[in-house]
Amino acid sequence: MIDPLITFVLLAAIVAVSIGGARIVSLLLDRLDRTASQRSREAQVIELAKAEIAATKRGDLLAAAELAEAQERVA
């Protein structure tokens, strides 16, 4: 009588550990994806800022304003 109960408890423990491991892996992958997209956005903002500075130095204030707006949309 105890043998089927022990088998059921062991199977339930295995399922719980497997689901927990899968959730941890999923969380880590989501975190990596979020970090990669954040770095991409940061690089894009930096490039837009450099272009805005260059446009300002050239005296093209309209282009500088457009780049500033684009930078705000990215961030």
C-alpha cells in the first residue's frame, strides 16, 4: 500500500523540480533578451546624439531638432 504512494510522491517531486527548472531557464532567457534590446536602444540613442551634435555644429538646426525628436522616440 505504501509503495504506490511513494511512487506518486516521487513523480510529483520530479514534476515540480522540472517545472521550476524550466521557469528559471525561461526567466534567465527573458533577462538576456531584455538586456540585449536595452543595449541596442542605448547604442541607437548614442548614434542619434552624435548625429544631432554634428548637425548643430554644421548649423542645420532643423535636422538637429528632428534628430532630437527621433532620440526621444527611441528612449
